[in-house]
Amino acid sequence: MNKKIKRVKLEYPRTEGNANAILLDLIDVRASDGILIEYDFYRDGWVISQPTVLKWDIDDKECDPKYKESAFIPSWQYIEDDE
């Protein structure tokens, strides 16, 4: 299968009012939980988190999925230094 890429840009995520995370969900006959992707400026890399809660009580008004970090991907980790 050929890859078809959907590009999503977080523009200046540290600016108030701008999006600072992407929620990626799969819609298919194969069920999967979504992942939350955001940039950690302190560690200089991407954080991928997954929900730990997918079911809520009927009267739960918040329905917080309580995302937990699953992976950290450092920026520029595969770029070779020219020196």
C-alpha cells in the first residue's frame, strides 16, 4: 500500500489561543485507541500519549481520558553532524 500523508502543522503552539496538540484517531473496522501528539520544548522532542480511561459513568460530565506518555521522540536524532 502506498503511503498518503496528511500534513498537520502546529503553528506557534506556545502562543496563547493556538493549538498545541494533535489528537490522532483511527476510523476503520479495526478498533484502536487514539494518540495525543505534542511538542515538549523543555526536552526538545515529541511526546506521544495514549488514554488510560475509555469508559465513563453515565453522569460523568468531564469524560477525561487521562492521557499517559507512551513515547518520547527527540528532535533531530537522525541528523548527522557535518563536523
